[in-house]
Amino acid sequence: MPVPRGLDIARRGVDSGTPMAEDNLEAYRQKRDFEKTPEPAGQREAGSAGNRFVVQKHAARRLHYDLRLEMEGVLRSWAVPRGPSLDPEEKRLAVHVEDHPLDYIDFEGVIPEGEYGAGRVIVWDHGTYECPGGKNPVAEYHKGGLHLQLHGQKLRGTWLLVRTRDEKDWLLFKKQDEFAEGGRDILEDRPESVLSGLRVEEVTGETSGTWHSRVHRLLEEMHLPRAEITEPVRPMLATLVSEVPRGPRWVFQLKYDGIRVLAEKKTAKPASTPAT
């Protein structure tokens, strides 16, 4: 399948580096000095059969988006120069690059100058994926065509990732479904990280691994005062476990994505009534 005219130009903006290493991270490690870069060294996790995906916005020498799929103990990775589009008519080039370690799935931070891929990185979207009809994603990947059902915060529905005649050049595009939106630029509408809420230009060297609330900035933009809570409250946080807890002490509810807010309501004292 030939690459559409115009995409070859976009391809030159991505440094695809050395050829991929099949099922290992040797190519990934050879390109990086882990004493200088905050990126995780990681290792291939044999037997891992997870189905997570991440799209990282990467302001390197050229701005692009990295699509990564958890597969065979690593993150299979594609650099998408123009980013994903919700318009089924927009086919985006996706350059297959080296596998990344699973630890990379929540990486945000600044890759320093002089290092491979130097620039700022945010987690633009993340979630889980599956192949419709119960198909094995590993088998579909090796065949060169993946139907992906994405369950992200920004990207949802069915997508196609198809290899062209060039082994490294794939095409990523949205299938027509209830989540398709022609004419809407999701990249412009939702530029922020789904982890930190930061835009890629706001990331600093101290960002990696730290969650930052956008509430303070929003309050400033809305010209609303920010008050301190009188008594500190520790919110309940989720803990990652390998198995679902059992027993009468546990109850479960659906998880809805949103923002947790700590608020304190103070009742003003009534004004004293003057003596008559």
C-alpha cells in the first residue's frame, strides 16, 4: 500500500533511528545514557499480556505524537508526526520505531539536550485497547494490520493501524463510528496531559513522576480567590494490586473519570442585632 502524497514529507520530521530490535529493548538502550536522561531503562517483562496503550506528545526537534501498545512484554511504538485524527478521511503516517519498556507508559518529563529525542514529553492520552472479535493483537501485529478498539480519555472507538509496503511506514486512521468527528481537531481542543494536566510547553525537569493539579491555574484564569483549608485532609487514593480483594468487608462501584476536589464550607456568623 503506497504512502499517500505529503506523508513522506512528514516522515522526514521523525528520527526513526536504527532498525527495530524484535522483542527486546537493546535498540532502545543503545540510544540512551540513563545517567543523563530521566527515561526508564526498564526491561522486557516476559509473560506480560497487558492491553494498555498510551499516546505521548513529544516536543522534540519536531513536534510529534508517540503511539505505544502494550504487547509481548514491551511497548510497541509508532511515531505519528501529525498526531491522531478523529476524522476517518484523515490517514496519518505512523513510523514504527524501537520497542520501549513498559515503565515508559507513564513517563512525563524533559529529555535533556544532547540526548536522543531531547525535548518535553507528556502523556496526552492513555487507556486500554483490544482487537474486535477477540482477535489476538500479537498475531494481527505480525500480519501487518491491527483493528484497535481504544478505550482512552480522548481516543475511543475503532481505529486501524496498517503496515504499508515499507516495513517501517504504517498508517493510522479512525474508522467511522459514534466516536468519529470530521472537522474537529482533538489535538487543538485537548492539548493537556491526562496525568498532570500540563501542556507540553509547561513541563519542567521536575515534572517526571509528579502529578500537578491545574486547579490553581484555572482559579487564577477565572479570577477566583484561593483559600487554604483549615484542617488538612488526606484524600483516599487507589492502590494498584494484582488481584481483586475478596470478603464481606469489600464493596465495589463503577469508576468514573473526573477531578477530585477538596472543599471546605464556612458559614458566616450572623451579624449581631443592635440593642433597642
